[in-house]
Amino acid sequence: MIVMLIALAGSAGAVTRFLVDGAVRWRTAGAFPWATLAINVTGSLLLGCLAGAFTEPANSWRLVVGVGFCGGYTTFSTASFETVRLVQQGRYRAAVAFGGGGLVACVVAAATGWALTS
């Protein structure tokens, strides 16, 4: 049953990512990958909140929301690809800002979530 719930939550996370990506891209319409950054930062914040609220790693809610929803919602592979794309375009500063800044922002968001709920 837990595997089914994780799969459903992962599907919900992927659909949510698709919707958020579309909404942010429509509003920003730029060449910088703001949508991916927003998705990864908010997903990190949610996972940090979840980890702080449910300290037991095998907690069912933590597994369903953390592995399922957050796993489907956040997108490390897309962030990696978009960093490479920025490098290929010769936009080195943007690549460093997105790759490095995004990593720092996600860690800060996860720590903030943890601090808010633990």
C-alpha cells in the first residue's frame, strides 16, 4: 500500500511541477531558468519542513510526501541540464549563478523548513 501511495504522490508532484513551471515561465518569459529554481527551492523547503515535523525516517507521511511528492516535484536533472545549456550558450555567469546559487538556495530552504518545524 505504501508503494502505491508513493507512486500517487509522485504523480501529483510531477503534475504540480508541470503547472508551476508553466505559470512561472509565462510570468518571467526570460532566458534564465527561474521556474526550475522556484520549484527546487520550494520543494527543498517542503522537504525540510517534513523532515523537521516527522523525525522518524520510516514515517509513512514522510515517505509519501518526501519520496513521492517531493521526488516528483523537484528536478535535479532539469537543473543540471539547464546549467549545461547556459554554459553552451556562453552565459557563464548565469550558469554559475543558477548552478551554485540554486544549490545554496535549496540548502538554505531545507534548513529553514527544518528549523520552522523541528
